[in-house]
Amino acid sequence: MRYFKSDNTAAVSTEILAAIAEVNHGAALAYGADQWSERLDAVFGQFFETRVRVFAVSSGTAANSLSIATFCPPWGTVLTHAEAHIERDECGAPEFFTGGAKLSLVTGAGAKIAAADLKARLAWFEPHVHGVQPRMLSITQATERGAVYSPAEIRALADIAHASQMAVHMDGARFANAVIAQKVSPAELTWRAGVDVLSFGVIKNGGMNAEAVVFFDPDRVADFEFRRKRAGQLACKGRYASVQLTSYIETGLWRRNAERANRLAAKIAAAAPQLLSEPFATNQVFMKLGDERIAQLSREFGFYPWGPTGSGEARFVCSWDTPDEDVEALCAALRAMA
Amino acid sequence: MRYFKSDNTAAVSTEILAAIAEVNHGAALAYGADQWSERLDAVFGQFFETRVRVFAVSSGTAANSLSIATFCPPWGTVLTHAEAHIERDECGAPEFFTGGAKLSLVTGAGAKIAAADLKARLAWFEPHVHGVQPRMLSITQATERGAVYSPAEIRALADIAHASQMAVHMDGARFANAVIAQKVSPAELTWRAGVDVLSFGVIKNGGMNAEAVVFFDPDRVADFEFRRKRAGQLACKGRYASVQLTSYIETGLWRRNAERANRLAAKIAAAAPQLLSEPFATNQVFMKLGDERIAQLSREFGFYPWGPTGSGEARFVCSWDTPDEDVEALCAALRAMA
Amino acid sequence: MRYFKSDNTAAVSTEILAAIAEVNHGAALAYGADQWSERLDAVFGQFFETRVRVFAVSSGTAANSLSIATFCPPWGTVLTHAEAHIERDECGAPEFFTGGAKLSLVTGAGAKIAAADLKARLAWFEPHVHGVQPRMLSITQATERGAVYSPAEIRALADIAHASQMAVHMDGARFANAVIAQKVSPAELTWRAGVDVLSFGVIKNGGMNAEAVVFFDPDRVADFEFRRKRAGQLACKGRYASVQLTSYIETGLWRRNAERANRLAAKIAAAAPQLLSEPFATNQVFMKLGDERIAQLSREFGFYPWGPTGSGEARFVCSWDTPDEDVEALCAALRAMA
Amino acid sequence: MRYFKSDNTAAVSTEILAAIAEVNHGAALAYGADQWSERLDAVFGQFFETRVRVFAVSSGTAANSLSIATFCPPWGTVLTHAEAHIERDECGAPEFFTGGAKLSLVTGAGAKIAAADLKARLAWFEPHVHGVQPRMLSITQATERGAVYSPAEIRALADIAHASQMAVHMDGARFANAVIAQKVSPAELTWRAGVDVLSFGVIKNGGMNAEAVVFFDPDRVADFEFRRKRAGQLACKGRYASVQLTSYIETGLWRRNAERANRLAAKIAAAAPQLLSEPFATNQVFMKLGDERIAQLSREFGFYPWGPTGSGEARFVCSWDTPDEDVEALCAALRAMA
């Protein structure tokens, strides 16, 4: 079976395993007091061209939820897209970590939130005790439908959010893919555009089991560290998480892996452009195939039908280590169908 | 100022105050072990023509949230209408009481959920750990737009819910108004149609500060009583809450008050039927007046503009003690406008 | 049966019912926007001789828990006595309202916390993420064993608490009894001694179903009002709660009722002083009777054995409306036993 | 600096890294649907000689808290030792994961709970809604003071617990050390003695970042999997966690590493037996040194003073890779002091 289900089926990059092996000698202080963990802020600070505070956690769900809980009180609400991972794929983790805050949903093509729709949704809230109060905006970069937000789009959303006392969270499970796709700097896609906290994804793009939470204002980390510990997300042997993050940046792995994943996906999109159901941008390809062709392809390829039952849509995702021959085979099959 | 803002601006019915005065002598065991509290199950059992368990709480928000928390686990979700009180007017109380369960929204005219829309929304959920699991349906009777669910409509929704492991909650803040409007029995509108737990509203219809939570299956009360205590909702001097509930039923107050409120509202609806923006059914009247007429009416009448800013819609609510002359004045003003 | 189980078995004072009847006419804005609720701050401000913010809730458990949740984060801990009501009698309400904060216990005679013991307990905590952080001290006035804290004792505890970033909460379910017992002013027993927030009990001393939460620094109310709404503790028809609180103060009811309760209890204590197991101070009397005498008394009197099984201790509580003849009968029985 | 601070400062065993490298090829289904994760139940079932359900999580805190949340409702309480890790070192994680359950503390020498003390503590609880209800007993094996529970001791505690509707949790962060110390089988120390769920520690004894939660009754897993996902503890690339657990068992690493750690610690204990403040049993050594000797040793050795400030006690922990020469140096220093 050739897998295009998700970039999370991929193996771990050699660079990551090498970094782990390299630190695996002798004793090191636990819980992040080791010399490698102490480099996190500096390494990511250089990457983002500003002072940051960076914390490792074990999953994207934890990264998102802890980011949100730091800014959104229990009586607050997070505005996010109806197809966002935090809404659809985390089993209510943001609600758990915040102590019962609400997600308030916005719809929009490409799983993107448009500024006008954000404004319209905000108009429903009133500053009284009867309703939850908007305190956070969470956007996904790249989105759950493979689209990206440009720096200008982020800025427009962030300005609206900040004017309403909302902090801006970016779920960057595929942040590297979005950076590569847009040929902009990590800084331009985050703090320069108004992002306050980023879930910086590493696992889907070559990592093993560490993601980074990046705060762009070191003074607003608030009680994040207590919440992380309390959630069982403070790694005992911190070095093994931290070097996944630092080597991801310092070896350029983030760029190489995302470039390859995006490039392979581009081939798939180009194989049957008339079938595309979403404009192609990153490492995800969405196609309207119809149920019959989906069934046919499923004999040889592993992938997810997308959307509600009967939509006839399918999603193909390439990762850093999707085999070239699997991509060729899929392209050939799609060309034959188109 | 003549008030049509809500039925919660009304005073308390004489019958309720008399019942309170009547039990106000001597010592009585606290926390519901008094003789009056012990009558709750029997009185409501007769009213609903079945065995029930009944618990007093201090507010509708508490009644709804505790009902929901009894059936819906933290990783569950409550399907409800986007305009439901539990979604829009309780500051996230269901999320708080459940430990972070989610509300999943369905839209529909009249703030009602249609069976087909419930099915369509359910189709989005999958029985895996990545998403929250539907465990409860909550409908409002009468709805936030004054509509009612018929026994057949409730049955259709309940059958869908029960087939998906969901319990059925009815927010009956205006339950008496819905019963009167439909000329059906309380039993027909609840357990006979598949309702598992009812927030039985008393306060808006003549009560002071007690609502009833009614479980129609005494074996499914689960840990409700622990949750009620833990939420500060177990009244110390229980008799004063319990007699509000029993006298509401036994004196026929529920019927008299709802009949009057509905009758007054009917007059308003009849004064300018061409302005109605919702079909009239209970004690709420919705009209499309336009911002100018809203501003004009607001000089003499207290009422709420409804819906998003600029919708030009207004809501008028009658209570059991809305003065006849206030209704006449409003009718005259509306007739003059129409 | 003559009841000495608790002051919460008492009826409601005439003054309270009269105040409720007096406001029971016509419409009033809901949720605390009525003219009577708007007097709360002023009435209690005068009583405490300082600017305060006052909020009504429906129970002592709610008052305590909402007070605590306002100051103590989920990763914080509340230092309190092992016999405190918040630890032993509220089914984990503080843990629920705070989102999982911890209570850390201190022992001490009379259910009182001594300054030295507070310091010793604090020494166990370290300012790192591995342990919860002390953020609140909660003391009970009068205590669960009938003792009182003097202004000097409170000041000593508050100084320690404030030096450790802890706010000071007083559970004043029997605050009036403590004021009367000590012949000091309400101000001296609270903010002048360092109390930040008070659960001001009304129910046990003549009220029906309203308690007051009093913040002594109006700038530190924080998100209390959101939390109250979200907990179902914001009364819809606010006037009926608010006038219980204001009439309790303005008619002098707090004083008259507490004086009588304390006076009756004093008679019981004087009837068999050699049996007292706690020094007598307020309206609670603790005696070491032995299981046999407890069984004998239980035939005529309703009261609670106290402490762990087999301790042979009993508690007798007088309320504002305990009948004189019941007290006489108990005194006679005790004298016969002693 | 020679480190005896904790076994969590150790590196990762070669066997673990090799197992990770071995599975690092090609695509594998995410979230535990891979072939290696699917072996967990079988491998641990053989180890424990019974049918089990096993789940990987990223930390001991997560293992403990998720175990507890599966059995203990929000209105429940966990009886545990006052020095337990879940009470003192997890920043309130059990309270967070349970939605606000309480820990109720028992004291006892060696950080062990004696059956009589458990019974005495249980006597304080009553089966009514006013107090939290005991629903779980959590014991640590080996304890935070290096002691072990024998099978008979566990059985005695478990019988008491089960008779009171409490499930039995074992925090086995150092489970392997306890097995080795007692020369009994893993089965004898767990389910045969009444343990319902085990936090099986791997990290401190050679692992990287995976611990196992072991349910001994496959029918009582309840909603554990939803809670794990919701807590961000379901690893995306599951194989890298699962093979840490299976290789730990299958290569005999658990035994070799624990044997070495215990043996090294025994040397330290033997170097100055007269200074021991706790009987020696596993890989932790507690000594009463006095503040002066602690200061002196601290120049060359990294270790923790233990207990409250001024106690003069110190803890030395050996891990699987503590250098022999570090142990020799410490022994020499202690001998010189004794």
C-alpha cells in the first residue's frame, strides 16, 4: 500500500535521530535544566529574528491547547474555523486545558477565515456576563485544506483580534510547508504580522515526538510553565525533546523536508489539475474524484476521503519521505482517470 | 417605562409567597430532608403521570448545566441550536459543569432543530478518539424565538438521538407556555416523546428563585446529587425552594400564569400581524420593525432589539403580570405604525 | 424532637420575609440591574466603613468557592484548616470552581490555624513548577468548632499570607456570631485585619437563600461576575436575593439574631461546663459526653455526634429561633448528666 | 560534578535507541494503529501473566493522572500518602485531569501507607453528598522514601480499598527497582495483590520519553482513550513510544538496569549504615547528615537535601548508568564522614 494519508505516517529524519544519539551520554539535569534545553530560546530567537520564549511539548494537540489556555480564560471563547484541527480533531482538548472555554466557529473557503467573516462573527458577542467573551483567534498555517495565509491576511485578522482584546494563535502543524510555499520569512508569517503564540510543528515534518510552543512576547508567557507541568507535558529527560527542536532548525531540516513534501504534492496536483477541489499551495492535494474513483484508487493507495459522507472528495498528503515511486504511481493513476 | 424585555422582569406570584410563608415556622432538617422537599417526586410524578426524580436548583442556567453534566462526559458534545440559551446566554456554563464538553450547533428557523438537520450534523462525527462524541441533544421548549416543538417533532428528534447514544434534554424555561400553547399534556411533551431530563422553568412564570430538574427515568439520575452539592446548588433551607415548585404545580399557578402571558402576547401579535417576523405561538412576539420604529417605540417601551445589529427586529415578551394597560398601549402604538 | 443540629434548620426571620414582600410589585430589570440590587455596595460599604463590592449568591458553598476561584489559579493551593467547611462539607466545590486547585491542610485546636503552623506548612512549598503554589489562605469565622479569631490573630495570619502572594478569604458563615462574641466592629474583623474577601453568611442567621460575597478592594474583583454567571449563581430576579442582604444589615437583624443565638448557647455551655470539649465562644457548644449519654440524649434531642466514630463528642447549635423551652430542656438534661 | 540527584538525570539505554532506529523506516499508520503499538497488550500480558490493556503516554505525571481520572469522578477523592509524587510533585495534575477531584492524605513511615492508617482515614468519610467520596487508593512502588510494599501489604490495602468502592492505583515510576528488590514476580506485586491500574515507569530506568499505563482488567479501561487524546498524550507517531515499552520488556532491560541501580545504591548504604535515615531497599538512599556535612558533600556531589528545611537529611539516587567511580567517590566521602 502506498500511503498518502497524512504526513504523520512518515518516519523520523536521520538528522533528528543523530541529534538524539549525540546528546545521549552521561547525566543531565532533568525537566529542562540541561544545556541543550537552555539553547531553545536562542536558537528560535535567531530563526524568528526576535526575542522569543520556546517550550517543548509532546504533541500538536498539547501545543495548541496549552497556547490557548495561557491566553483564554474559562469564560472566554476562541474564534476559529469550523474545520480547524482544534475543533474537529483534538477531542475537545482546548476545552479541557482551558477549564471549559468555548470555540466559536467561522466558516470560509479553504478552511481560511476572512477578515469580514471574523468581524461578522464578533458582532454576535456582547460585553456582558451572559455570554462568553472573545479572547483568542486561532488560525491554521497551512490550513486543513492546504491553503496559506499571507502576511497581509494575517495582519488584517490580527488587527481585528487585537482591537477586541483577543490574542492571536497560529496552529503551525505545517508551518514549514507554509513558509516554503510563500517564500517569506518565518518572522513575516508570525510576529511581524501580529501572531502572539505559535504551535510550531516539527513532528509531521521529520520530528519524532516534540513540538515547540513559541511566545513572541517573552512577557506574556504568564503561567504557561505551571500549566505544562500540570498537564504531564514537561519532559523528564528534556534533552531528547529539545534537540529535536534545535536540530530541526539548525540543520536546515525544516526547509529541506518541507521543500520536498511540497514539491511531491505539486506533482500530484499537476497530474490532474481539472480534478482539484482546492487551489494547490503546500503539501496537501484535494480532489473531487467521486465515490467510484475513490474506491478504485483505494485498492492501491492509502488516503482519506474528505468532507461529509458522499462528497466524493479525497485528500492526498505528501511528507518529507514519501517515496518518489509512490508519487509517480499516484500521478499515473490520476492521469488515467482524468 | 412599560416593560416587555423578558418574563424574568416580573414579580413573584402571590401563591408562591403564600406557600413560603406557610412553611416558615419552626425547625426543619436542612439540605432537602424536610417534609416539603420530600414531596417533590410525588407532586411532579402526578403532574407528569409517571415516576420521576425531581431536584430543585436556584437558576435555569444551573438546571440546564447540571442536567447536561449528568449525561454528557467531558469528551462528549451536546447538539443544540445555535441560538439556544445554553449556547448564547449562559457564559459557558455547560462547558464549566461538564468539565469541558463541547456544544455543537445546528441552525434552523424559529430556533428549532429539524430532524434532517440533526442527522446531517451527526454525520460529521466519527466514533474515534480524535473527535468529541455526541452524547446529548438539547432542545428548548418554547424556543428562543417563541416556537414550540410538537410531540411528534420531539419524538423524531429523540429517536435520532437515542439511536446515537445521546440523551435528550429539554430546556423548559418556558415549558408551561409551550404546554398551554399546544393544548397537550406535560407527559406528551416530555417522556412520552422521548425526553430524558427536563429543566422545568418556574421563575419566569411566577416563581422567585427555584427551578426543577426532572429526570423521567429514576434509574438514570447517576451522580446528579453530588454534582449539585459541589456546584453550590443544594439549598441549605430546602423547604423554601421546594414549596415554590410544589405550589406552582398544585395550585394550578403554572397554568393560570402561562395562559395569561400567552393571551397578552397574542394581542400584541394580532395588533400588527403583518410585522411579525416569526409565527406567533407562546408569550414571545418577534417583529421586523426597522431601526427607526424601534427607536421610536423605545421611548415608551422597554424591549430588546433582536438578532445581529441592524437587523431591525424586536422582541416583546409578556409575563404573568404584565399590566393590561401596558399591552393596550403597545398594541395601539404598533397599530399606528403598521 | 428538639433540634440543635445546626443553625441551618431555623426558619426565616420575619424581617426578611417582609422585605421580600415589600419589593414584590411590578417589573424590575433582571440579573441585578434593579434598584435594590444596586444598593448592595452602599449598604455593605457603610456597614464595613470602607468601599466594597458585594455580590449575592445562593449558598455558602457558592460564596466560598467563587471567592476562592477569583484569587486562586488552577495550579494554586488554598491553605486551610483540616476541619474547614470548604474541605469537609462542600463535596469538592472549591476544586470544581477553581478548575482543580488543591486545598492544603493545617491542623490546630479549635479548628483554628495558628500563625506558627501556617508558617510551617508554607515551608513545604517551593517556587517551582513541580508543586502547586500557595495563593490563598482561607479561615473560618467563627470556626467549625465554635472558636473565633481575634483581629490580632487575623492580622498575624494575613501578614504571613500576603508576604507569600496569598490572598486572605474568610468563610463567615457565622460571621455575625463572631462579631457579637468579640464585641468588635465588622471592619476590625475583616479588612482592617487583612481580609481580602469575605463570605458573609446570612442564611444560618435568619436569611432564606442569599449569601453575600464582599470584596474589600473593589479593584480586585477580577472576573468574579463572569464566574458567578457561569456557575448559575446570578439570580434572574435579583431583587429577592438583594433585599435579603440589605434588610439583614439595615434592620439590625444580623445583630439581634446573633445575640440571641449566642445567648442561648451560653446557657447550654453553662449547664455543664465540666463537659465542654471546646472553650465556649459563639452559638456552638461542644461536649464530651460519651456514647452512652449521646444515645440517651438522642431520644429527645436532635444533634450531631462530632468527630470520628467513637469520639463520644457532641455538638449543639443554637439559632436565632431555637425555642427557649428547648434550651431549658437540654440544660436540664445536661445538668442531670453532669 | 557527580550526580545522585535522581534517576531521571540518566541517559537512555542503548537498547532503547536501537529499538527506535529499527522501526525508523517507511510509513506507518499514526496514532497507535502501527504494527508495533499493536503488540503492546501481548508483550505486557506475557510479562504480567494475564490479559492486560496497555497504553503509552509521555510522562509519569500523565500516566498517574490519566489512570486516576479513569476511575475517580470529579466528586471523588484519592487516598494517598502525604509524600506521594501525585501530591507533592505534579503541580496538581490529578486534580486537573479529574476535573477537580481531591487527594486525601495519609501519613506513615517510609512514605508507606499502613492498613490501619488507611482504615482510620476512611472513617472520616460519610456516604452523603456533603463530602467527597473515596474512589481510589494510590500507592507508590517503590515509595518516595525508597521503601517497598510486599505482596501481602498490597493485598491488605487493596482489600480495604475494594470494600469501599475504591480502585487501586500503583505509581510504579520505580516499579522495576521494587520487583528486583523483592525477588517477586511483576504479577505478584500487582494484579494478584489487587492492583487495578499501574503507572509502569520506563523513563527513569533507561527509557527516553514513554511510560506505560497498564489496566489489569481489560473491561475497566472505560474512557481512558478519549481522555488520553484530549490531554495531548496520544502520540502521533506511535511506534517510537511503543517500541520503547516493548523493548524495555523483551530485551530484559528492565531487569538489568534496575539490578545495577539497586546494587550501586546498596554500596552507598553500606558505606555508612549508621547514617541511614530510612531502611535501605531499592535505588534510593536516605541519610541524616546534618547541614554541615550536606554543604561539604555538595561541593563534589549533586544530590537533594530532603524533607523540610533544616532536617539535615539527604537523598542519593543511583540510576542504571551512574558511573562506578562516582559511587566509589561518594562511598569514600561518606566513610570519611561516618
